[in-house]
Amino acid sequence: MSGNKADALHDKTFTATLASRWHASCPSLQSVSLAGSIWLHNTRYGWVTLADLERLLRERQGTLLSRQKYWTETDPRTIPMEEARSELEENKEDVEQGNQMEQQMIVLRDSLLQFGGP
């Protein structure tokens, strides 16, 4: 741990690269805690900070609400079949990604409760 906010351990680019290199050696690595920051591995976005993950979850929620509004206000008879299929595939991927991010938040919360954290 380092208290110097100007050193390499506090550099976001360096720490993301470090986590990525460790992950290459240990593919099961899912999180890294360094100098007051927590990094989580996300299959879509790569290594993200806890703040990034929270932002991504908020953005995802907004996107899902927008889609829901669009589909509830649209007359089903006017929707081309290809658009409906595409929407179903996109929703499936988003649900899987969202489930992964939410699971990461749960695991992180549990580990912080058990071991403490920044």
C-alpha cells in the first residue's frame, strides 16, 4: 500500500495494465485491490474500477428503461420481425452482462465485509 497519490500505484492506466497482466497469468482472477482502488474483471469492458462498474450498472438501467418505454408504446403490428429478433438477442446479451456485473458487486461486497477494504 502506498499513501503517495502521485506514485505508479495510483495511476489508473498503470493499475489497469497491471491487473490485466496478472489476469493473463491467472485467468480465474476476478478482482484486484490496490492503493485505495478496487478493479473488477468484466467480460465486456475489461478491467474496471468499482466506480466504473456502478456507472455501467446505472447506464444499463437507463437503457433498459428506455427500451421498455419504446416497446410498450409501439404497436406490435408495426414492428418488423427482424427488429423484434434483434431486440431479443440484444436483451439476452444485456441480461447476461447485467447479471455478471451484479454478481461481481455481490461478491465484492461480501469480501469487503469479510476482509475489510479501502
